[in-house]
Amino acid sequence: GEQKVQVRFTDSRHSFPYALDIAWESFLPKPAPQCPIRLQTRLVAPKVAIGQLARMEVVVTNTGQGSLSMTTAIIGIPSGASLQPYQLKELLDTKQVDYYELFENQLVLYWKSMGPSEVKIIPLDLKAEIAGSYRASASTAYLYYGDEFKDWVEGVLLEVE
């Protein structure tokens, strides 16, 4: 929420210079309404047994009437589950994505272009490896050369039994 910070001196004749450094973290940053990309993530079955696959669906939408270049989506992957390498290769082979990278528990997807009102639906199978309850980090989508405007969605929750 909105915060207010005040610095007061009991005697304004004897004040001194000061610096204030503020930092914060958020599990779900606020989406920018100017972002022309919308992102949705969901688990088809949020409860699975160890060794089973949990299907995650990622939907990236161009909300505008114009073409977009260099669209990026960073998808949070729940700990306790792993992506399937064969499926990532298939995403490239079938040209569902132009490029991808993996960073810790995040999958970064890139598209060189998206047409007007185009929708990309990316299925991901997550193999449940370790029992527990896992919340993925927030996911985001944005234009690579316009990363000041991002759409954010809450990380998915996976229960592994």
C-alpha cells in the first residue's frame, strides 16, 4: 500500500544532512496497464503424486491491433517440480517459441514477433519430484525493448503428495 516517510528535527536550527535508502520486495508486483501483452498461467491439476506430471498452461496475448516485436515471458516454475527437456526442444522444433532460457526456477520464453491480437498457448509438463507444497515466483510478460511496462501474474501453487 501507500507509505509515508517523514524526517523531523526537534530543533530545526541544528539539523544535519541525511540520506534515506528504501528497498522493498513484493511477491506480486503491480502490472502496468500500458503493457500490450497479457499473461495467464495455470495448473490443470494443482495436486499430483510424486513422479507424475502436472500440466501447466501458459497463455501470452497481444492485446493490441498492431504487430509486436521481441516479446518475452518469464514463467515461475514451482520448486519440487522440473521441466521436461524433450518438451522444451519440441517448443523450438514446432516454432511455438523462437528461443528459451532457464534460470534457476524460471523459464524465459522469447518470440521475435507477435501478430495483432495473436495468442500463444504453451503447454508445459512439470514432473513432480519432491513431496510438499510449492508456490512458484510471479510470472511476467513484456516487450524486450519496453521492459518498463510489464504484466505480472501470481505464481502457481503445486501440491506434490
